Amino acid sequence: MMRYKVVFASRTGNTELLAKKIYHAIDDPSKDIERISSSTSAFDADVYLVGFWVDRGTCSPEVMDFLDSIHNKDVILFGTCGTGQDEIYYNRLTRMISGLVPGDNRYLGTYLCQGKMPMTVRKRYEEWLKDEKMAARAEYMIRNFDEALLHPNEQDLDCAVGFVHRMLEKCSLSGGRELNTKE
């Protein structure tokens, strides 16, 4: 019997939404969910689904530390990022954060979606409008910020579940168990 553990760090609630959706979609009684803390153990599951929020191009230190503690496990990553659907940026994030998974694990993949940011970020972008050199960039960042307020949405959550389902199927980890996409 496979044991699944969804662990996550969430600053604004975006990644927590994904984590809960993914957890409820795993139709197996041998599962657990936990916010990452100093007492989070990497010794009680076969498959870890690790959630993170993106800050300055990487995950938070507690996620880095947790990933470093995982050995000989299957690892699926999922995260939220204020930047919209920028495939180049998402690929760079995926390479950076998946590179933190120790090599004795089986890394299965990463799902990323946009997530809302704190209003303090928008206020910073508004300050940039006062600088002629920064105004065009500020306008772009404000539009992105406003779009991010709508995420993660139901489509993002459903895509996260579909991604996890495909990763488990692809690697024959589900053992015939299906993910429950109705919750």
C-alpha cells in the first residue's frame, strides 16, 4: 500500500488551496496533509506532494529544508507564483526548484499556476509609476497583479488535480486507485 503525504508552505493561502484540493483528490485512505514546519517528517510516506510559493525565483527556506530531508521517495512539486502564464519563467522556476530535490528521490514533475499577491506588492508597483524609466514596467506589473487576483481559480485547481493524476498514472504509482476529482 502506497502512503501519500501532501506538505506545503503558503504565505497568502494560494498554495494551501492547491494542497487541500490535491489532498481531497487522492482517493486512498493512506494519506496525510501538513503545513511544513520544523517538525514535519519525511519518513512516513512513499510519495510526497510538496507545495510551495514562489519568492524571487525560488521556494521559501522551509520548503528548501524539507526537500533536503527527503530521501528515496517519489516527489511531485506544485506551486503558486504571482507572475502569469509565462512559460519561460515557469520553466526556469521548475528547473531551479526541482534541482533542490536530492538525487536519490524520483522527481515526477512540477505544476505551477498563478496566485494572488499581497496588496503591498501592488503599492510598490504604483510607486514605480512615479519614475519615468520604470513606468512601462510598472504598468505591466500592475496588469499582472490585477490578473493574479483571480487565481488560483477553479480551472487552476482542476489542472493541479489532473497533473497529479497524470504523474501518478505515468509512474504506475496509483496501483489502480483513481484520484477523486469531485471534491
